[in-house]
Amino acid sequence: MSAQATATVVRRPRRRKRNDDPGQAPRLSPLWTFVAWLATLAFFAPVAWMVLTAFHQEADAATNPPSLLAPLTLDQFSLLLERDITPYLLNSAMASVFSTLLVLALAVPAAYALSIKPVEKWTDVMFFFLSTKFLPLIAALLPIYMIVKDIGMLDNIWTLVLLYTAMNLPIAVWMMRSFLAEVPKEILEAAEVDGAGLPTVLLRVVAPVAMPGLAATSLICFIFSWNEFMFAVNLTATQASPAPVFLVGFITNEGLFLARLCAAATLVSLPVLIAGFAAQDKLVRGLSLGAVK
């Protein structure tokens, strides 16, 4: 046996290092881990400050520099309950939930037609949806106000539902189109061979597969509707005012009630935080779906 053949026989494959494993996520260096935690704390610091201020008295919240060791109290939350914040929260919940459901009912079939069963010149259709977001909302406020006034829909919760639906529909169509494009065509063809119609395909085939995308889209539309202020403050008065309008009541000629405002903002933020925490796994999967081909 020659020396070259002997070398070939005794040569062993190089042991792959742990970091060379393609199935394992790369480890971050301690520096990048520190930077990530620092960025997280920087984003969370204003929220933590708001919650802490909500448990202080007005005199302690107005000090400069602020007093971190001031005594904690629940007086601000008691005053909020006395002012009856519940109707404002219910109005926000109704406007956000109904508009989100309506957006999904319209966006899913539209995204299905633009991704799985693409229409002609679907890119032009997508650009048209996106172009509706180019106009600033303040530019459309006056004509919308005149139309709503003429039809007698001022201070009506269903006016907000329709406006929030129109406001969030382009975003939902764009998001759902990218999610539905990842649905395997084979299962759709199998459903069609079995005789399933379009409603059955959407409800029993597409919806379970695209559930992370549906969760991400619905949560984003819910947050946008919950936080919307301009239409709410200009088109409502007493009956249909949502939670953001309630927060403005603490900015008066007598001054800014900072502790009470922080307490109200904490209560108003809780539904969105709870919804995001409950759907966090589907939200992460939905937002990252289709990012890596």
C-alpha cells in the first residue's frame, strides 16, 4: 500500500465544532447581550416611570427632580373610578374589536385573491391599497366631518368602527398577502379536488395555516384602533368618546394632573398589553413569517 493510500485510510473526518452546526442559532457575544438589554431597558423606562408615577400623590409627582422614594398610594386610581372611566374603555373596546373583525373579514379574501389566486396586475392593486395611506388624516378630517354631520352620525360608535376599518384595511391586506403567499399550494389543490368551496377553503384550510399571520394582523389593527385619537376627539362628544379622549380631560387650565394622568394611561394601556402578552407566541411567528426564504 502506498504512502498516499495509507494516509487516505488513517485520515479521519474533522469533528464539527458546536458553532459549525447549521441547525444551532449562533451565540451572541457578551457585548451584544449587554447592548440588547440596554436597549430593552431604554424602551421600557418611560413605561415603568409612568406606572410608578401613577402610585404617587400629585405633589410628589410634580417635584423637580422627581422623587423616587415618595410614598405609594392608590388614591389616583380611586379618583379615576369615581370619574367613571368604564364607558370610555367600553367604547374603545367596541370600536377596536368590531373594526378589527371587519378588517379581517375584508382583508383575508382580498389577500387570498392577490396571493394564492393572483388577479391581473396585482402589483398595481397592492400599490393602490398602499396609496390610500399617503394622504395625511388631518387633510381628510374636514370632508369626513361634514359627511358624518350631514348623515347624522356624529358622536356614534359605528362611525369610528367604519373609519378605523378604512384606516387599517390597507395595512391588513399587505400583511395578509405576505402571510398567505407562504401557504402551500398543494393543500389548496387537495381541498379543491375534494370539492371544497371558497368559504370552506378560507375557514378550514387557509385560516389554520395562517393563524400566526392572522394573530399578528389582528393585534396590530387592534392597537392602531385603540390608540387612534384624531377622529375620536373630533367626531365624538359624550356618548361615543373612547379612552384616548378621556385622557385629555386631565389637561386643564388649572394645570396638568400628572399622577392622575399616568394612572389613567396605565389603565388604558392594560388591555393592549394583555392582548399582546396573550398572543406573543403567534405574534412573533406571524411577524417573522416569510422573512427568510
